[in-house]
Amino acid sequence: MKQQKSFLGIILIGIGIYFLLQQYSIPFLSRFDTWPTILIILGIAFLFNGYGNKQHESIFPGVILLGLGIHFHALEHSAQWIDHWGMYTLIIGFAFLLKSQKTNQGMMVGIIFLIISFLAITTIAMPSWFYWFDYAFYHLERFWPAILILIGGFLIFKK
């Protein structure tokens, strides 16, 4: 019961700070009264619940929500931030790795996601003789929904 109270308490404090920022429009802090801030608040609450209350299954959604919130904030406020689909697999990879520290499950999946992210993001700056890699990712980007459906169907109907 104490774990649920602290989780709810963090969410209420975070949402209260969010609406306080909106209400008073403090110049420097007004950049944080956007919807990605809610993702960050929820991510911090899940991470606090995961690490502080030893509810390790909360680590994965916490990292995902926090990472997405930071990513969307950075897209709005930084011209140098990378706007590439590889950032999403990077966040998922980190989520698997942090979860695997406590549960000993998912480390290999996390490493695979990080490798995919690294390869995908670096294709932007690769030399022209490495064109085949960019070509392969171009086709992967076109057909990834179908690939996900096939993998999901395989996992469901595999005996």
C-alpha cells in the first residue's frame, strides 16, 4: 500500500508542478508547460516506483516515458537534436538494459536495439561508398510495419 501511495504522490506532485508552471507563466520555465513534460513526470514516477519501491517491472515503462519526453522536448527546443526513427529504438534499447540490471532479463534484446539504433543513426553521416547500407535501411523503413506483423504472428502461432 505504501508503494502505491508514493507512486500516486509523485504523480500528483509532478502534475501539480506542471499546472503551476502553466498558471504563472514563469519566463524561463514556460518552455516546460508542454505535453512532453507530462511524459517526463510519468516516467520519473515509474522509475521512482521501480527503483525506490523495488517494483522492477516499472523500470521499463519509466525509461520509455522519460526518454520519449526528453526526446520530444529536445526536438522542440534544440536545432541539433536528431529527428530520426533510430532514436525510438535507442530509447527502447536503454529501457531493456536498465530493466535487465534488476531482473536479469532482456539484456540481449537491449543490445540488439542499441546496435540497430547506432547503425540507423550513423547512416546519415556515412561515406558514399557505404550506400548499400542506406539502401537497405530505406527498404526496411518502407516495410517495417509488415515485418512487425509477421514477427508478431510468428510469435503467436509458434508451437
